[in-house]
Amino acid sequence: MAINPDGGRCVSTDIAAGVSPAAALFHSLADETRLRIVARLARGEARVVDLTGELGLAQSTISKHLACLRDCGLVDYRAQGRQSFYSLTRPELMDLLASAEHLLAATGHAAVLRPVHRTPQSGLDHDLAQLDGTSAGARNAAREAT
């Protein structure tokens, strides 16, 4: 299943095309939208409508990226009536993202890939872990690495 020409392909399509499973997994995580979805789902399950509102993206975009994450086994859903609630299936993914944060900080390219704990004052952008490396958490991680 192709996501789009710029967004890459899903794991099963990559593997079928001869890409190693490890490369296919990292390829599936190489998209900022999918990382934002993963960060949001790390806080708990969500419906597509929740994700569209919180991430500010179109329903079709969210659905395509969820399909890719489901294809590689990182996300699944449960049906409740006519609604689907998506959640992460692999808690090990948070360990992988934590390791990536440490590696990025050590190379001078700090980024926050995991959700930060909410405080009453924290905003949605802070909660969804900004991926551009300009969040307070990323600056703190960079300081700790030096």
C-alpha cells in the first residue's frame, strides 16, 4: 500500500520490493506525520477524528498514515460501535524513540520524539513533542548531552 510519492511506502510494500525488514521499519518512521501520530498514541488511544483535530491534518492524511503504521504492526485499533480507537501495539517503540532522542542530542541535532508529561500549563504543541528541535525539552536534552 503506497502512502504517497513523497511520504514513502508501508513496510509490507517495501519488504515485498526487497527492502530489509529493518530498513522498512525505519522507513515507516521516517515521516514526521507518522512520528506525530505515534507521539499522540503514546498518551493513549484516539479516534481518527481526535487525531485530525489535535494534529490539524485532513482525515484522509491521518487514515493513510494510520494504515501504514498498522501495516508494520506498530498500531492497531479496536472497534466500538461505528468508531475505531487506535493505539500503539509495541511499547518497545518508545524505547527506540528514546534512544533516537539521545543519539540526536549527542550529534547536536536534539529533537523530542516522545510525548512529554502534561502539566496544567503545557500546550498541545508541547504535549505532542515538537519534532523540529526547538522545544524546551529538546534544548534541555541538548544541554544534558554536552
